[in-house]
Amino acid sequence: MRVLLVEDEVALAEAIRDGLMAEGFDVDAVHDGLDGLWRAREGSYDAIVLDILLPGMNGYKVCQTLRDEEIWTPILMLTAKDGEWDEAEALDTGADDFLSKPFSFVVLLARLRALFRRGAPPRPAILEYGPLRLDPGTRKASHGEAEVALTAREFSLLEYLMRRDGHVASKSEILDHVWGIDFAGDPNVIEVYVGYLRRKLDQPFGTQLIRTVRGAGYRLCTDAS
Ligand code: CA
């Protein structure tokens, strides 16, 4: 079992690391939030023990960023009992469990084992349509062999169209799902973003995958017509 430990109190981090290693875990310890985020993205950990008050980026932000990127590694957050942060907030940001400092090592171990047993929620499946491929887990999109960089909104729009699997998505459905039901701006924003997607995913490849269906909305299509 591989554990990433993000804790800036070096003595505490070392004590936890040594204890976990004595229990047979593989442990990487880092002392900075940004370092922790980077490791969590790159490494394949079975769990992350994450302090809240950290230099670089706080634990809430690290947790939220990972969840926004759909990285579902179980997270045990370390909260300070008398701190300004509370446990409800830890869970709100997507942590799976929390532990108030000071804690005993035995309790930490028990909580970690419980997290391992639960495991990470299943990762969303990779979507494919014709040459398009989109991985909601890693937020990567590609056309054939070519990886295409998309902004968050472009990604969401493409994801929505791909989930429709060739069926028409109306403008109001797209607005609700991609921009949110309380979006009050100009609905023509969809056309603008469809344009961005075509410039990235169709024009460079000579394809016409993203079609406008007059009066109805948009859909993906692999026919040459
Ligand atoms: Ca700290």
C-alpha cells in the first residue's frame, strides 16, 4: 500500500512515516501543499494523508483541486481541533475522512485501513466517438493519435456532446449541463464554444464531427456527408 503524506511539521511527518513504514506501508512524505498536489497527480497512491495548514497551498485547496481533476484517491485530512478550519469543511472539499490533531498513531492507522478497505470510487469511463477520445479521469482529449488541449469549458461541452453519442443536444440542454441552470448570459455563447471546439478538433484534421442541426442544437456525427 502506497501512502502520500503531506505534513509540514517535519518531526510529526517523520514520526508518521516511520510508524507507517514499520507497518509495511510504502510512504512518500512531502512538506508543502504544491509538492503534495504534484505528487498526488503523478503518483499512484492508495491513500493520501493531508494536513490543512500547509505552505504553498492549503490542504482544502489541494483536496478540491484533485477532486476537480477527478482524481479520487482516498484522502484522510488532518484537522487542528482549535483551528479556524472545521471538519464539515474538510468533507465538503471532497476528503473521505478527517482526524483531529493531536491524534494517536493507532487511530491514524485504523482510519487509514478503513480507507483502504473502502478504496477509491470507480473512475469515470473513457468516452469514445469516432476518432475522438476523452478521459474524464485525466481530463485529456484526443483526436486519433493527437492529444488536444482543451479549456475546462470546452472539455465539459465536448464531454456532454460525447455522452449524447450522436444524438442531438439542444441549446437549452447544453446550457443547463455545461454552463449551469442559473446561467443568465447570452445563449449564443454555445456557438462561440462550438467554434472553439471545431477549430481544435475538426479543422486541423479535416473532419466535420461537430455538426449544427438547424433549429435543434448540436450533435456529433462521423458520416462524411
Ligand atoms: Ca500544518
